[in-house]
Amino acid sequence: MIGQRLRDLREDADLSQEELGKIVSLSNHSISSFELDKNEPKDEIKIKIAQYFKVSIDYLLGLTNDPKPAWDNSMSYIRLPMNFSPEARREAEEYIKYLAQKHTGR
């Protein structure tokens, strides 16, 4: 799964495989093999890629569709019970948006 995510991130950033390779200290051949899922990057390379694109490792690996890393200091997170229904989650989100508007004007 990392291959398609990596390719999408690279293309969205308008980078060539060679340019991304220079950023993470690898050859464009290595980047190509990652994107084609022929090889998987070592963990330290995954970390460099995630940091460069400001996404989470979980997003790179396809464990979540939310690219925002948990360490993003611009957001706080609230844990909801696992058994919350989709409707209850939507209600919680709407209430949080209401509170944000009320207290910050955003």
C-alpha cells in the first residue's frame, strides 16, 4: 500500500522520483521500486518521508485514510468510545464545531 500513497504524495508535491530520492538520500530507482511495491522502505526512510510530507506513518502504510499525524501540534484530539455509532460520531463532530465557533469565532 505504501507504493500508491508515496506516488500520490510525490506527484501532489510536483516532485520527480529523482527529487524525492535526493530529499531522502536514495536513488530514483529506489523510489521507483517503493512506488511499484517491489521493495519496502526501511523504517528510517518511512520516517523521513512522513516528516517531509507531514503525514503519519499510519497513513503511508494504509492503516488510516487520515494523513494528519498524531503529533500535529495544530490540533487536539478527543477519543470517542469505539462503540459510538456513525450517527453519534457525526453528532459529536457537529457539537465540537459549534463549540469552536462559539469560543473562537472559527
